[in-house]
Amino acid sequence: MGWDSWDTFGCGVDQHDVVQAAEWLVASGLRDAGYRYVIVDDCWYNPTRGPDGSLRANAAKFPNGMRWLGWFLHSLGLRFGLYASAGTSTCAQLNHIYPGATGSQGHEQQDARTFAAWGVDYLKYDYCSPDGSVWDQIAAFTRMRDALQATGRPIVYSINPNSFHATTGARNWGAVANVVRVGEDLAPFWDTGALSDWYAGIVNAIAADAPLWHRAKPGIWNDPDSLVVGLQPAAYAAAVGSPSLAALLGSPPAPLHDDLSAQAMRTNFAMWAMLAAPLMIGADIPELTPAELRILRNPRLIAIDQDPLGRQGHPISPDGQVWVKPLSAGAVAVALLNSTDAPLSLSTNARRVGLPWASAYALTDLWTGARRITRGGLAALVPAHGTAVFELAPLAGSARRRRG
């Protein structure tokens, strides 16, 4: 859980932006809700390496340097994340929106030692090249994994094998990294449909992650990308500076012109919790509205995401409207997802979500915290693009074996 600079600042990120985001994580209560990692994404570095081949911060953008930034974040009770690339160039360099060529290819051990010396706690590592096979990617990601481990510093290792290649759902990267991107960049759209072109909407990302549920476990997580709660299309497009996204916004079908609705943002957060996904905020934290902060700080949904059992939720209905996520202590989380443009009445029951028979169950609405007793059924009128989420558990002393 944390914040990533890319969706708000893109290549414009600088020390002031990161310091402000960190201070607002604390002031807003987001740090205490669990958002601890601050990820400085692409374009933080000097366009060229030092005389000894080492990475350096861009002194104009980060005048105090990265070692200082790591110290500052740690002093606030936060953790320091940094971006690098497995190729010769980062994504921004390959797309000609930032100068130089400072990818880590051939510098893996040197860069890993640098990251450890700066106090880095999280490495976001991109495969930014249209060239190479999946075997080249495996080798590149494994080299950095081994280099990080050799430093002796515990660093969360997050990889993105999808930058210039087809999505890699067919491959399980769990032996290589802790966090694995499983689709295109998430943009603040509900559905990009056939116009994805490196960008996915909320429902597209859910669909890409859904079949991979059996791979997730403690220490290995599928990543459908940063949250878009608080983001809107025009500002996002300006921040990331992507020509393909600008073209998509210039002549899209009507729905892509629309800002995300409050219900779509709630679905983004609720379904990421069901997917046991990293909860990385992409929005400008000082600009979050009270309603958006309430979504992001929801303690019950955060607990679902962070449940120690570490299981990813998955759909149990053919239409993808009913999802279940096993939880520790014998409970389940149930999501009723309405991806249509009109309200729907959706329902399920304890038997269908895999709970043992009991005479009564405790049902908690995870949005409101309202709790009631049920005989096993649950139902909700779910708004368009909305998601109702519940926790369902047998009441203590009510579960018993059925007579045969």
C-alpha cells in the first residue's frame, strides 16, 4: 500500500512533489491506514550515468539526492520506492519523453547496491524494450532479483513484463518477483474496450486479473496497476505524456470522454481489495476530495485486501457478477459487481460462496459497517458501475453438521 508518482506527475516529478505527497500521506491519515510506500517513478535520474557507471539523481529535480529522500521518507514512518528498467533505456527514454539511456541492463549489481545504499525498500522494475523473447525477460528480471538479494537489504521486487509485449497472463512470474503486473497501464476509464493500446479501464483490468487468482499467496501478488480513485482522463493524459493516449482521447467513443463516476471509483477500490492487489494511489493526494479519501481509508476493505490468508478473490458466477475471497478465521468476502450501465439486483448465499451450513450467519456491509444476522442469503440493488461488498461468516455456535 502506498503512492506512486507516475499517474499525477509523469516525467515532471521532482523532490517537492514527493515530499508534499509524503507529508500529505501523514496529514490525511492515509499512512496510518496502511499506505506506507512512496514510489518515485520514471524520470527521477540524471540522463547519463556517472563516470563510474553509477546512477545519479537529476540534481535539478532532486537537489538533495536520493539518499536524503530515503532518509526523509523513513523519518515520517514511510518506505522508499524507486523505478528502474531492465533494458538499456527506461520507458520514458524509449518513448522519447526523457533524454538519455540509463536502464539497468549490464549494471544490475551496481544499481542494486546503489538502491540499497539509498535505503530503497521497493523497486519497480520495467521491461522497456520491444525486443527479446520471454526468455530474455526471465533472464533480465532474474538478474536484478539476484542482485537485490545479494545486497542483504529486504526490498520488495515489483516487475512489469507488459510494457511492449502482449500481456503475460500465460506465464507465472511468482518465482521471480513479489509483485507482478498482469496487464496494461490502468487509465481512469471504466472500459477502454478494443481501444486499449497499452491502456486498460477498470473492467478490463479486472478481467485480465480474474483468471490468475490461484497464483496469489503471501509474498506473491498479481498487480492490476495503481488505483485511479481521484484521477480523471484529461489530467492523467497530460501527466503521462503519451501520444497514443492523447490520440485515444482525441477521437474516442463517447464513454471515454466521461470522468470516472463515484461508483466506478468505489468499484476500483473494492475489486482491488477482492483481488488482494497492491493498493497504490495514483492521484495527487492534496487534491483528493473527502469522498475519495473515505473510499481509500475504508478500514474494512483495507482489511479484506490485507487479510493474512493472502488469497485472491475470483468470480463464481459465469457472468462475473458474484465474487468470493476466502478470509482467515473462516469468513469470506463477497462482492456483487455490476459492470452494466443500469442498476441491477444481485444476490447469492452462503452455500454458493463455499461456507459450511449454519443456522445463522453474520453479514457485514463493508462499505458502511452495518451488521445484521442472516440465514445465509445476501442481496443488494447495485448501482451502475458499482460494487456491493460484504463479509459473511457463520455465527459462533451456529454451525453444525447436517444430518445425513
